[in-house]
Amino acid sequence: MVKKKPDASLKGKKPMNTAKAGKTTVITRNPGHITNRLKRSEMYGKYLQQKRKSKQEERKQRIRDAEALGEDAQVKKAVPKTLDNTREIEPTLVKQDPEVFADEADDEFARYFQSETPPKVLVTTRPRPSRHLFWFIADLQRLIPALHFYPRKHYSLKEICSFAQNRGFSHLIVLGENAKHCNGMTISHLGSGDGLVGPTAFFKVSNVVTSQNIPNHGASTKHIPELNLHGFGTRLGHRIGRLLGSIFPHDAEFVGRQVATFHNQRDYIFVRHHRYVFEEKKKNEKKKKDDEPEKKLELKDRVKARLQELGPRFTLKLRWLQEGTFDTQFGEYEWIHKRKEMDTTRRRFHL
Amino acid sequence: MRLITGDECGLLKECIPELSRKEEDPNAIVKPFTTMTDVRKDGVRRIDPKEQQSRTRGVIDMVPIEMDDEKISVAALRSNGSIEFWNADVKSKRDYGKYSLDSTVQNAFTNIEYDGKVRPLGVGVFEKSTRVCAGDMLGNIAIINAKKGNVVKEYNCYTNSKGRTTISYTPGNNLNTQLATAMACDTINGRVAIGGRERETVLLDLATGGIVFKAKNLPPDPQTLLQQPVWPSSILFLQDSNIMAVGTAYKQVRLYDVREDSRIRRPTACTPEGLLEYRITSLCQVDEHRLVAADSAGEIYDLDMRTMDRNLKRKDNNNVGRFVGPAGSVRQLKKHPTLPRMAVVGLDRMLRVYDTKSRKQLDCIYLKQRLNCVLFGSQDTWELGEPEDHTMDSDQDIDLDDVVEDYIDSDDEEAIRQKHLKDFENASASEDENDDGSKDEEEEDSQSEEDDSEEEEEEEEASENDDASESVEDDDEDDEEDSESEEGDRKRREKKRRRVT
């Protein structure tokens, strides 16, 4: 057998494995597992290129399909994947469960939701609060009816709990602060006399905007606002939602047209205070075509609600939920956020 | 495995983790244990589907009266002071048990009306499963006849020592609801341990009602001369029943020697200061020397009783194992009677089953209410229908015979090789002589010739072997085998040669 001499142009270069020459390896997996930095960056570049290429090809294919079908082409709108869409399935999500309803009919907050007892809320701060916190409290007084402020002085929280219970308060809110920004809120349910003494929740507060700083804000009146609790899905979410809802009396005065919203999204609770107005759309005077009859718009198209923001705007994030009144030493935690165990994926939300 | 759980709304549920496990796909990427996608809901069933849910009927504690492979008998203590005795027939290992309510004791602690604040503490069984004892927060202990279902005796552990003390309960006053916050029953010796806030654990003898043992606190802090505060929040009698483990709300676990004649009242071992972070809510003995303590924030610690009292600064004490999982306070830990499995139940509404040796979470079942207590059934096997065969199908090669090469002893290898060479020469020589025809006869002849020669050689070999190794007992057998193998080899080689030529 005579060995074939390699091409003169290939002189000095390594012999190629001709079997592999034509094929390029398709990188399907994100090459984060390669420990060599140079190689990893190279493979990552190739990975991104391939991804982009396959996307473009898919797009071209879609256009070709649409052209082939012509007028029959059903425009399949691609739904983008969001964190909310691809949220991990939580088994504790409440779905029309009679057990859960029976539990909630019996729990600490049932009395407030059935308007048997009116709530009476005590708000206080950390010792030696700053001016900014007082502005926030003033805003809160416009948001929450039946809110009473007492200065903290030097009392410990357990003492304050017992004082409040003696004076018939049902809830206690304690605002924490750092560097003139409110950063924490503890809401404790003190019980309604005979009833169960309820849980204490601690929230991290962020993005506090007082009403003065909201553009085009309105002035709130003393009417009891309606309550909007949105996005509380799991059992824990239900519990927190009910805790927040029990602060408000439940016989709303619709004359005032005010609404307090607690919107939970991705474990962040957005608190807003709005005044709403329903407006009807005026009929179109121009007709597009003489043949076309005037369309009768549906109610939802005809009537729209306009909102004017009142009051404070802030976000809450739950840090822990504890049984009984404030007692971090000896109390039992129903839920406590453990970062290393619970924050393993971006797609897991607890509320 | 069978598990019975009781929750704070009064529902008793039977859970079978095998039924609610996700069917494992052998190619699936193993997901982290905290995700629970696709959990089938078949694994949970209510023991009494018609009972009404209400917090006044919340189950506080459960204790097994009889537990074997066919029958389970359970006593459940409820928040309103009533004790229910349930019976179940659990013969079938594939289905839920059939439960029936035997009897109820309406108010085990007479004279007290139970509102939300005073509540019963726990139940225990003693005297060879005939008596049940129940304790409440004011220190009352009621003894109930398990079969008849009536209250036999009542004691109070705080009023017995001196005849003059009385305990009165005024509703609304929170202070006297913490007189007793933990209870445990010693099944073998018939004793009950009760402890409360600022009241050390006290052991009562259930037959007489007298105090047998009163634990003593650690000596006061030498620098400040302050008394060590005491608040037992969980008590457990260890398996050999001479040691009692007490978990305190001041983040400590203490071991006491509670033998009949023990004079040492101080704790024999305590965990050091900074080891545990929250109030201890439950204890469980998992091994001869391992104790598992769970606290009110869902941390579960695996303590070794021999080394737990070592100072934290020692390097080898940093290895406190943890069972990772619960997000909320753990109300009860229970170990399976025979298997290395531990069930954890708590306020985060999940029932978790762990492997005690590897500390891995095996199952996590969502039970919709906050759970107070759990019990293991004594079955250790479960039949899940037809087991799925995930093994690779290697049955294609069953019909082929395995090719087994004959064994050649290393001592004889050299001799055999030479013999083969000789045979080869002989065979080639014989072939040259006779092309076709009676090869068989020749073979036989040649074999007979070779046999003779073999025998001679074998004798030589045998003698050689004898000289070489006197202890070789299997000489004869080896020789026979060798001869057979040689013949076999020869035949094969001749076959090959025939094919070639």
C-alpha cells in the first residue's frame, strides 16, 4: 500500500479527522460546566450563535408557512415566557377547597371579614423616629380608617402589646426605620377580646412615596375605602392577605369611591390608594361608512374607570410570620424565610 | 408506610407516602427536593370524612395503643378535652385502613371548661396499653381506662406535694396557662413527666400519683450569680427509659438520669449555649445515641448524645447534622418503630419523611391544615401494584451458551503446552501419512497411544507435583481434568485443522 502524501497546502498543519470535518457539533447545553475559562467562553459564544441561528430559522419557517397558507394563516401569537408564566407549581395553591374554606371560616380573621367586630389599629414607631416617618404615618392615617398613633417612648414591644390589648386595640403596626427611610413593618393581630390571638407578620418595606411626592395626587376623604386583595394564591398568601385585609372595616362606603389595593406579584405586595371614577364613552359623530351600522359597544368598552392616586405608595415583602403576638424569643414561626433553602430557583414564589 | 396525622382543625388523616410519590422516570433529571410538581393526591385520606372542621376540636396529640401489622388502635386527644379511641383494620398492604370510632371520653379533665387558652398537653400510654394518661396546661393528669373508656383517676402534679396549694384558673389571665407546657409519658415504668415555664420537670408515678423525681436546675452563673432560667418545652423518655431528654425554650437540650434510685437531680448533659437557635419544640430518639431536636423555626438538629455537651469552640463539635426542609415550626417528630425513617410535622402544613441515616428527605406531602401530631403505622413494606421494571432488557442473549474456558492449573500449564506441541507434531505427522479415510480410527489409535504417553507423563507430573507441593490434595482430580481438557483441546484443534485443509 502506498501512503497518500498530504496536500502541499496542508504542510505544517495537523492531519484532520476527515470523518468529523463536515459536521459541526451542536451545543445543546449551556456550557457553564466547563471549568477552563478560555474554552468556556469560546463554547458559550458558539452556543449563543447557534441559538440565534435556530431562532432566525424558526422565524423564516414561520413566515414561509404563513405565506403558504395565505389567507387561512392563523396567526399564532407567540406567548413570551415570563417568570409569572413559568412559576413553579406550588402544591399549597388554594383551588376551591372546602377544607380551606372551613379553615378560614374559623380562623382569627373571620370576625373582621364578617363585620362582627370592627378593627382598631395602633401604630407606633421605633424609639426616636425621624420626621419622614411622621409624614408616612400621616399618610397611613388617611389610608387606614380607625388608625391611632401613640409615640413609642421606651416601651418594649411585648409591653406595648399588653397595653394595646388592655385598651381594646385589635391590631398593632410598628414601623421600623433606618437612615430616614421606613424599612420595616410589623403587623400583629392582638385579638378581639374573646377571639384567638393571631399571628404577627414582619414585612420589609421599600419604595415609600408619600402623597406629596405623587404627581397629580388627590386628597382622600374620611370614607371607608373598598378593599382589593389581589394575587394571594397559596395558603401562606391567603393568610397574609387576610391579615392585611382585617385591618380595614368591611362595610365600605361606596359614596367615597376610594379603593385600597394590596397587589401581590412575585412575593412583593404593592400597596396603593386610589379614587376611581366611571366614565362613559361619547358616541362617535363621524361614521366610517354609510352602510355600516353604528356598533353598539359592550359595557366594558363603553364605560371606563379613571384612577387618581391618593395616599402613600409602598411595597411590602414578607420576611416571617409568627404564631401569637410579637415574641421572637419564644414564639413559633409559621413561616420564616430561609434564603439558602428557599431561594434556590428564580421561579419559586411563596405567597 | 402508613402515617396518621392530626391537625389543629380537628381532622385526622391517613397518609401513605408511596401512593403520592411521583412515578420516577429513570431518565428524569433529579429535581431538588423542595419542588413538589406532580404530586398525586391519592396518598391522603380522611379518617372520618363526615366530621366537622373546627378549631375547638383540634387534635393536640395522638398515641398508639396497639400497633401491629393487622390492627391499629389510636387514642386522640382533642382541644376540648375529649379523647377519642379509633380502631383500624389494616390487613391489606395496598389500601387505606378502615377506621371506626370505638369510644369517646367527653371531658377527660372534669371541672374545667376548655376555652381556647387552656388546653390539653398530651397523651401517653402505660401499663401494657391498658391505661391512657392525658395532661393539660394546669398540671392536671387524668388516667383513663383504654378499653372501657372512662376516667379512672385524676391527679394534679403541682398540688400533690403540699396539701395546701390550689390552682385556680381565671379565664382571660394568660399567666396561669403556662404552668405546664410539656409532657411525656414513660410507657414502661408508668411515669409521667410534666414541666412548665419557670417550673422544672417533675416526674409523677401514675399508680400512686406521688412525685418520684424532681429535676434540679444547673448551678447559677458563677459571674453574675443569676439563676439559669428554666422552661421545658419538650420532654422525651429515651428508649432505655432511664434517661429523660428535656428541650427548653431557652435553646438547650438537657439529659437527666431518672432511675428509681438516682440521687443526681441535676442534668447529666446539656448542649452548649450557641448550638441551637430557637426554642426547642420536639425531640425524637433516632438511634441508640442520636437524638433529633426540632425548634420553632423549622430547624431540625441531629445531636449525638455522647458528644453534645462539648464546648462549641472545639473543632469536632461543629458537625451538627441538620434535616433540611420545614419552613415553619416543627410540632412533632416521630420515628418509625423498625425502619430508619422519621416523620416531621409542623406549622408549614407539610408532612415530611426523612431517612435518618443519610438525612435526606424522602417524601413531602401537603396536608392542608397546620399539623399538630403524627404517628407511624408499624408496617414496613408497601405493595404498589405491579412494580415497574426499569432494568435494562438483557434477555436477548439468554439462549446462547456461555463460552467457558477450561480451567488449567498454573502448575500444569508448562507441561500442557509442551504436550500440545507434541500433539501438534504427532497430528501433522499422522495427517501427512493418511490424507482421508479412517481418521477417526487413527485418532483413536493416536489417542490411545497418546493416552499411554499421557499416562506416563501424568505419572511423571504427579510425581513432580508430589515433590513440588505435598499439600496439594486435588492432584488426581486435576490430572483427570487436565486429561479431559487436553482431549477436548485436541479435538477442537483437530476440527480446526480439518476445516483448514
